[in-house]
Amino acid sequence: MNKFFYILFIAVFFMNCTSNTILKKPDNLIPKDQMVDVLTDLFLAINAETTKNIQLERKVNYYPLIFEKYGIDSTRFKESNYYYTSRVDDYDEILDKIESRLKNLNEQFENERKIEDSISRMKNKTDRKVKKPIRK
């Protein structure tokens, strides 16, 4: 009989641990497409914290700039993010779009870098050819 109660206790415990709570839709909810934009920029900002910017600074907080860009505040973002995370299917769709965008941005960056590298190599070759000794 004790084993039955023990198993029942564990089963009830695990059922209560899973949260199926879906939050009420906030009045000022950020639309899905804008949420994808905001989160994409936030992921880029997170990665930019460890990279030097033009002024050779690191650990710059870009979050206020992102919120300003989209005309939202941190509270509105937090409420919208909580709402979407409570709706797993919606949040999964948002994350898939973000992943796709980040992959496209990475491919675009790699292509531009290859072009710049090839231009630089061509410039170095032409510079070597131009540097001939001047005879008098």
C-alpha cells in the first residue's frame, strides 16, 4: 500500500510541475511580426556585447536602443514575451523565424566578407605589379 501512495505522490508531483498556464493576452501586446524583429535585434545585441564596436568599446548595452527603435518599453516587451512563451506553439514559430533570419544575415555577411577579401587580394596583386623600379 505504501508503494501505491509513493507512486501516486510522484505522479501528482510531476503533473503539478508541468505548467500549462496560458497567460491572458496583454492589452499592449507586441504583434508577432514585430516581436520577431525585436527578438532578432536582441539576439544580435547579445552577441555584440563581446565584440568591439567602432569606438573599440565592449560590453555596450544596446537594449535601450532596440526598445527605442521599435517604440516600446521594457515592461511592454516583458509582458509580450511572457505571453508568447506561455503559448509554446506561437513562440516556437517566432523562434523559427528568428533562426531563419539570423542564418540569412550570417550568409549575407559571409558573402560580403568573401567579396571584400577577393577585392583586397586583387588590390594587393596589382600593387605588387605597379611597384617596378624606376630607371633614370
